[in-house]
Amino acid sequence: HDLPDLNKYRIRFIDGVHAVLSVLVFAAVALRDKNVLSCFFPTPKHETQEVLDIVPVGIGLICSLLFVIFPTRRHGIGYPITPGKY
């Protein structure tokens, strides 16, 4: 009985990068919510508020750019990397 080639299911470096960027995007979206923000920073100083307004947008832009430059060919957990074009 021949086993199928499981190398195409192996987690690659780009999968780890994609996971880290996804967590950063999640954190950026969470920081835009007033309830989450008030939990961590009940009364932020003016400078802190400026940073909290700018950082999530910057994270979103940078991560989106990196997702476009380095796309993943994996369709999800348990699916192999598809050959050929994206």
C-alpha cells in the first residue's frame, strides 16, 4: 500500500509569517473597538490616544501590503499547498 506524499501538507515559513500577521491584524481590529480600548486604557493621556488611533491603521496597512506581496497558497488547515499560480 503506497502512502501519499505528505510533504505538500508540511507547514512552511510563510505559514508562520501569515499566522503572526493574522494575529497582528486581529489585535489592530480589537484596538479600534472602544470597549476593548477602555478596558486596557480607561483614561489615556492625549499622546497615548494619538498612538492608539494611529497604530492600528499602520498595522493594518503594513500587514495588508505583506499579504499581497507574500501570498499563501494554502487553502486552510489540513489542505495541501496548491501547485502553480495563486
